[in-house]
Amino acid sequence: MVTAGTYADLANGRVGAEAARALLAGSLPGASCPVFAVDVSVWVRSDAECSPGRGYYYHPSRHSAGQPIVAGWAYSWLVGLELTTNSWTAPVDARRLVPGENPSTVAARQIRGLLRRRPGLGRQTPLFVFDGGYDSVRLALELTAVPAQILVRVRSDRSFYANPPAQHSCRTTAPPRREIRLPRPHPTWPAPDTVHKCTDEQYGAVTVQMWHRLHAKTQQHDGHGSRGPRPIVRGTLVRLTVDRLPGRSRAPKTLWLWWTGPPGHTPDPDLLWRAYTRRFDVEHTFRFARQTLNWTLPRPRTPEQADRWTWLIIAAYTQLRLARTLVADHRLPWEKPLPPARLTPGRVRRRFRHVQAAVGTPANPPQPCGRSAGRPQGTRRGPAPRHPAVKTAARPATHRPQG
């Protein structure tokens, strides 16, 4: 329930974002290889004409003028993943995208900030997983000197290039590059450098094929439009096929992933496919934040107020995650019992009041108050200024030298 006092606190309060990021980074669970996911979620504010800082973003279910786009505030979430079968994540950062900002650049900024706050993660070479909406080459260029692994899903119509053959008959022309055009393997493709096969309870037979030292053509780079050489970032192309999907009757599709990491680091095929399948846990976090914690329920006027509410939601979710080992299962009559290690966020929330009663709260008890006097008589407020949503170009304008 959102009251008038909530809006007053959001308007006049403040949240130490850097202190919150440091506190959340310190609460991460220990792991041999930390795995993180970055994704963008949109706070829809299509009718908020008086709210500044809105942009147009893609939305899977809502449409505007026949297009799957909405006006609102987009937030880039950086969450820690667990490689076990559950729906828990560990949010450590959330940044609002300013209209016109590149999500890949913002994600790289979040990764550098996390490694700066947790230097120990750099020694373990953490893995960061991205969906298909991110530019793999730009991420690699932004994180060149950062000790981190990057795993990005790529479209099935991309083309990758390998080094030319060692022997080339014609000496007057450059040797041709070997092209690997997705999605189906071709007899002219080179043999995969690594093949990993295993069996999983949920996905059945899993096959991972890897081709090392491949690169793709890129358009989004700093020298675009200058007719200069394009940057070449080599990585590993990963082809993932599974026998079945959990809870689905349709046939699974082939996934194509692209990996890059620090020099001298070899990708682990078993870790890569398990990390990407756990990336979908961030979708459960978004749904729980919206439907249960009411992340997008308030209607704040300014984006700064939305930032404060977002941090409160992340703090509430983190408290539930830390308290999941302190509560017992409280299921509804039609629900199946779960062991303590597999309690969902919804069930932990039902029992959280018992933890709060034992631990206490630093907040003061609510004080009763009378009826508000309201706005002083005779005061007038003009209409609030209108702020149209910012529409960014699909491709930034480039400067071409004359002559």
C-alpha cells in the first residue's frame, strides 16, 4: 500500500547509492567462480507527461501505436546468480538509463564498479552473462583491461571469421578469411576445438561445441564513420543444444553464445551452459519485484524518486534472501512442501514477519495524527510542466571527414 507519507519520503528523502552498492556487494555468497547477469527492466510510465527523463524502450507485452515500445524509465540490474535449481538472485546494483545511453556501456560501468568494491572477485575471474540485446564487441572493448569473463547470446544470422589458412597460393592478394555463417553447420566449417557432452535432469542430453579465436564485424565502435580499420576482438563461439526444455513441450532451439575473457584464460564449457541457463532467474526477480514487492506500483513525479524506491525494493529483496535460512516453510493447502534449501522468495516473505519480530526494526513506531489541514487557503499552483519522452535514433550520427 502506497500512502501520502510514502510519496513525501520519496520526494524529500535520500539514499546513499554508493554505500548501498558496497553493502550489497559485501553480502554476496561465496562461490568458486562468481557468476553474474545483467539485464534491463522498464518501469512503464506511458501517461506520465509531467515526469522528465522518460525514453522509449522495448516491451514484450505492451504496445504503443502498434509497436512493442513503451515510454518509461529503464533500469539496468546487475545480479549474482546461483548455479543451483532455484529462483534466487543477489542484486548488487541498479542504474537508471538516461535516454540515449548505450546499455552495453552502462553494463560495463557497473561491472567495473563491482570489481572495484570487491577486489577479491577479480582473482577468481567472475563470469558475466548477457542476453541477445547487448553488443558483444562493445562489451569486450569496454572491459579490455578488466579481469572478467563475458558470455553474450548472439543472433542466429550472424557471421564469424577465423584466421586464414597458413598456406595461400596467391601472394598478390590477402588470404581469404574462413567464414562461419550461422545457424547451421556447413561442411566447410572448421572442426570445433572443444566438444563437451553431459546429461542433465532438466535438459536431458546437452552438447556444447566451441570454436576458439573467432571474431565478428562490428558497427558500434568509436571509429565508426571515419573509414578507419575496425577493431577486431577475438573470442570463442559456443553452440549449445539440449534434448528438452523443462516444463515445455516445444522443441528446443539451438543457442549461439560468444565468450571472451582475460588473456591466457580458457573457458569452461560446463560452466558456460549452466551459467546461461541460470540467467533466466533474473526474470523471476523482476516478476517478484513487480507483483509482490510492488516495485512499479507507485507513481512518482521525478526519476530521482523512482531511484530511491528502486533501492528500497532491492534492500527488501536482499533481506528476504538473507533470511531464507531462518524461516520455516509456510505453504498454502494446494502447494507442495519444499525443503529449507529450496524455499522460494514468496514463501520466505510469508514467514518474514517472525524474523522481524525476533530481530526488531530501527524505525520508530508510527505516531497517530489528526486530519491534515491540506493546502493553505488562497495558494495556487500552476499546471506542472510537460516533458515528452525522448526518442533516440537507432544508430548515432557519425561524422565523415571531407575530401
